[in-house]
Amino acid sequence: MEPPSGTALTVVMVCLTVATGVLDAVSFLALGHVFTATQTGNLLFLGFGIAGQGGLPVVTTAVSLGSFVLGAVLGARTESTLGTRGQQWFPVALLVEAGLLAAAAVTGWEAGPALELAPAQRWTVIGLMAMAMGIRNVTAPRVGAADLTTTVATRAMTALISGSPLGHDTRLGYGTHAAPRRLASVGSMFAGGLVGAWLIGLGTRPPLVLLLVAVTVAATALLVPGLTHRQNDGEDGMTGPGDDEGPGPAGT
């Protein structure tokens, strides 16, 4: 079973992008200067930290990067295996992601609003979050939704500008209907970061925010099979009794 397509898929991917923004807000603002989804930033932070500049943590960033790699390996092997067997790899991947995020929330549950954790406990929370995002970074490319990677907005932003009347680049979408999708990708990432920062600013416990994101991702996973079935039923209903018959021996 493949993921849904069209508007349904766009809505699903936008929701996941919002979740990414919230998660990186929690990791950066409550767990220290580290990302769990935007690993490009972590690569730079690791370089800065090793150079001894900016007071950036080396171990914390390395934990996030390593866990992300582990999650990507797990996601690739699991999803490809399920896909080869014709099983529902997309909702399964989202449920595993939600489970890891819930585990991160449970691990840091006893901490206060400032998420005051012992180093090992903090690294565990970061590792679980980054592993979940490693899986997501495999899931999104497998879906193949244009401009909706759910974890990186730079390319969508560039395409949005280049394919706009300002950029006027036909090879990057000028004159097509790609702008709304690209705007949704960029806007949802911004919205997720804004919501996450707003919740942290209100004094919401970071583990509770993580749990809310986990529930959202799990709910999305549970909706996906229904959306896919509905689309498949609609496509079957548009197929007439003789539409599948080709010019075979019976027709000659």
C-alpha cells in the first residue's frame, strides 16, 4: 500500500513539517544549542565546537548526528523491506517515529520547564528525537512529494523564489501551479518553529510538547490507510467493466 496522493498527501506532509519545526524548537531552546531534525546546522555546530568557538557542545551535537544516522539506517532497512513485501511501510514508519518521540518524552518527564536533566538523560532524549527524525528523513524521500521534504525548507524556499514572477525561471516552476505547495512547505516549517517556541515561552514542559507531537504523528499514521483506501476506491469506481480489457485473443 502506497501513501495517498494529491491534496491528501500534501496535507499529511504539511502536518509532519509543522511537527518538525516544533521538535527543533524544543531541542534548540530546551535541550541546548542542538538540532534533532536539521542536521545541516548540527554539522556546522560540530565544526564550531571542535574549533572551540561559540561555546557550542561537541558531545551533544555528536549524539544527535550519530542517532540520526542510526535512525536513517533503521528507517531505510525497515521501510524497504516492508515495501518489497507489499506491506504498509508509510504508516508503520510514522508509528515508529511517534513511539521514539513518546519514549523521549517519558525519559525527560520528571524534568521541570527548563528540562534540567543529567547529561546522560539529556543525551538519551536528544538521541531518541534524532533517531525519529532520521527515520523521517528516509520516509519523506520515499513518498516523493515534490517540495515537501518535511525537514528542510531551503530548497522549497529557493524554488518558491526562483519560480515566482521575481525569479521568472521556467525550469524551476515559473508558470506552473507549484507555488502554493512550496509556500505551504516553507510556511509550515516556520509555523512549527513558532508554535514550539511559543509553547516553551509559555512555560509548557518540553516533555509534554514532545508527547503532543508524538500523538499528532501517530494520529496521522492511523489516518493514512483510510485516505489511501478512499483514493483507491474512487479510482476503481471510475473504471468501467470493460476498461481493463485489451485486444487479446478473445477480441480477435
